[in-house]
Amino acid sequence: MDEQQDEQDEQQQVFNLLNLINDNNVSRLPYNNNANDLAIHIRNDVSMTGVFASITGESLLRQNMEHEAHLNNQHNQHIIDLAADVFWNTRLSYQQRNQFTNLANDVNDINEIHFQASNDTHIRIYQLDDQHGSDIFGGIGFN
């Protein structure tokens, strides 16, 4: 009985959150659908955390939901995640879901190219350093 009551309470919390949020803000594409700006923002986050993960359309919407929830003093991440799932599946049109997904795919492509170029540069620098060692200045010692 307690488990059933907990589930009903959880559903009620999700329903309450969905009634509090501004649907237009949650369904708005981040960075005005500008994949380059969003990719830069995500790379800046990665440089602070050191962790890069591909994003999805749903994860972009989830960030919007989280922002709206926090504006309404709702901080239970589990409820926010459930509300984002419900919003994604019931309040977005097929076209809107595709727009979020396409933006996420574009951002992932941009960042993959950026990180690959950065990695290639680091490899070249390492190879230069490894090949030339102290001979880069004709063997002159700097003590």
C-alpha cells in the first residue's frame, strides 16, 4: 500500500510541476537554435568539468525543464526528470522533438570536430617535442 501511495504522490508532484512551468520556455530551443553558440557553451562546461558526453534532444529539453523548475523553487531532480519525460512525450509535437534532436546532433558534430582537431594538435606537439628534445636549439644548454 505504501508503494502505491508513494507512486501516486510522485505522479502528483510531476503534475504539479507541469502546471507551474511555462511551456513556452521549456519548449524553446536553447541559444535560439544556434548550434555553434551552444557547442561553445558545452565546450566551456567541459573545460570546467573535464567530462564530455554527447547530448540528445531530450537532454536539451531536460535542461530547460530544470531551469523552469528551479525558477519555481522545485529542486527534486527525480521529479524534474520525470516531468521532462512527460513533457517530451506529450507536450511537444513530432516536429519540435525533431528540432531538439537535430540541434543536439549538430552540436555533437561540431564538438566532435573541435575535440578531434584539438587532440590532433596535442599529438603533433607531443611528437615534435619527442623528436627534437633538447636539439631544438642546436644542443645549447640553458642552465
